Amino acid sequence: MVNILKSHTSDNDDVKTAAGNNDARASYIKKLEQVSHMSADDAKQLLLEEVRNDAKRDIAKIIKDSEDEAKLVAHKKAQEILVDAMRHGAIDILAEYTISTIKIQDEEVKGRIIGKEGRNIRSFENVTGVDVDLDEAGIIRLSSFDPVRREIARRSLEILIKDTRIQPVRIEEVVEETRKILEKIMFEEGEKLCHAVGAYNIHPDLIAMLGRFKFRTSYGQNLIIHTLEETKIGMQIAHEIGANVDIVKLGCLFHDIGKVVFDKEGSHVTLGAELLQKYQMPKEVINCVLEHHEDKPFSSIESVIVYIGDAISGGRPGARHEDYEEYAKRMKDMEAIAKSFTGVDDAYAFEAGRELRVIVNPGKLDDVETTIVAKQIKDEVDRRLIVPGVVRVTAIREFRVSEPKE
């Protein structure tokens, strides 16, 4: 009984003590509220806000440090990917440049080629579709925009010179035989290119078009070598970063196929895209072709990879060279075309002829007429000149009035 009473008394004392503590805490809080001129809830909210701000600063610092580290790691990783991709893109094929001249030992050969009253040379030009220049001593020049025609003509002429039987009927026979041989060679070259990168089930017509790359160069770089390099580089990059390797493979393989389309006018980008659409290639592949010169904004990571692969293969030291005489002539011709339009005061070609800036006379052309002239200049340049990529014409019309100082 005594123990029970003691326990009860002890419990009452604890309750009193707790109540006293609560009263003291309440009194302390009340005094703090009077001194700080804010309620306990307001003080609590302010404290929480300070804690949040401190946490935000700590998080921001962690994120900044992480971003810096990620950029450093990403830069090193990107270097490793590109170097490894270029290593995979290394090939052991020697470039074969298209030959458009044939050397002869004596001028008698030219006489046989010309024939009686020029019938042999006329027949040869009609059958092959190339122009024959015999003006230079010891050299026969063959010219044509189609490198395949030029190659057929070169091989045929070499056979005819050795055969010595040069006459219209024989010319037709030799050219036809050479054309069949070359078509077979091109198809085999196209197959080799496709198999080298693991591209199968390609339409035979497209394979034959790829084979034309053997006789086509771009700034001195053979297209088969360029395409093989680019495709291997692009596939490796796609594999490393987890992109669609098949789309990149086909995009790289066909990115320049418009350069061997000679029966239509237009840039190789648009001609290539139209050709792939005809053979129902995937839209993603066609976009890679349309965007590999940045003529359109990139629509996918695969398009960016095709662009990078093209830049690496074409931009490496020794890969390409520019014919400076042709380059200068093309730039001057573009500027001359622009200046021939009424109202144009001056014109300047930039970016290897891909951009043409035109200064118009504001007194002769208004804003609407300036827009029309810019379009007309672009159409005329596309019609008369062969320029890599798409030409952008920028017409500048500026009207200023400056009063003299008194």
C-alpha cells in the first residue's frame, strides 16, 4: 500500500514538473516574440527558409562541381571516341584519279582518229558523248561532265589506237563492249563497298550508282575511299554512343550519291535525297543525306554523326586539294552573275561560293524588288555553275540620309 502511494505521488510530481517546464517554455517563447516582433510560426517559417536556402546553395555547388567534372570526363571520352573511330576508318586503298588525257607518240595517230573529213572523230563523240580536243601536240584530251562517259571514252580510245582499225562501225563496237565491261566493274565496286561496311539487301540500281564512285573525285579525293572512310568512322561513333548504327551506316554510304546523278539539275544533296526516296529508303536515312552539309537543321543524332564522319574524312590533312584556278574562277563567275542584274551595285562570294552577298542600290530597288532579285540570282547561279552544297544569296539594301553639320 505504501509503495502504491509513493508511486502515485511520484507520478504527480512528474506531471507538475512537465507542466512547469511547459509554462516556462511558453513564457520564454512569449518573451522572444516580444523582443523579435514576430510570432513563433513566423520565426519557424524564417528558419525553414534559411535552411532551404543553405541547402540550395550546397546542392548548386554539388551540381556545379559535378558538371565541371562531367564536362572534363565527357571531353576526354569524346576524344577517345573520335580517335578510336578514326582508327577504325583507316583503309589501305590507293586513290585512283580519273584520267582525261591520252598521250600519243606521233601525230599520225591523230589523223587516223579524225578520219576522212572528220567522220571518225564525229562518230566517236556521238557514241561516247564526250568532246575530243586534239589541239595540243602529243596529247588527246577528253572532256565530259560525266566521269563514267569520260572513262568509257578513254578506255575505248586506247583500244582503238592499239587496234589501228579506226572506223565508225569499229568505234561503235569497241565503245559498246567497253561500256558493258565498265558497268560490270562498277557493279562489282559497288558490291565491294557495301560488303566492306556490312550493308546488304541494297537495290541493284543503287549498288551500280555507288560503283560510279570509283571514277568520281571530290576535290581530288576519290569518292569510294571517302565513303568507306566516313562510313567506318560514323559506325564506330554510333556504336560508342548508342545511336542507331544501321541508320548511320546507310546515311554515310549514300550521303554523296547525288554526285553521280547526271540526268537532273540540282545540288548533290537534293538529287541524292530524291534518288533514295525513289527506292523507298527510310526517312531517317534520307534526312541524314539532306542534313550532312547543314543545309537543314539536324533532325536526329544520326544526322549529326553522318556530318561528323564526313567532316573527319574530308578534312584530314592530305585528303583533298582545291584547284585554285577553278576555285577563283567559280567565285568570280558568281560575283559576275550577281552584278549583271539591274540594281546590283556589288557582290561578294564567301564560304567557297556557298554564300553570295549582294549589295543593291536602294534608289533603284525597293524591299520587294530586292527579294525578287535575290531569288533570280540564286536560280541563275544554280543553272550556270556547279557549286558544292546549296548557294545562299543574301541581298543587302541600306538607305542612309546624313545631313551636313552647321
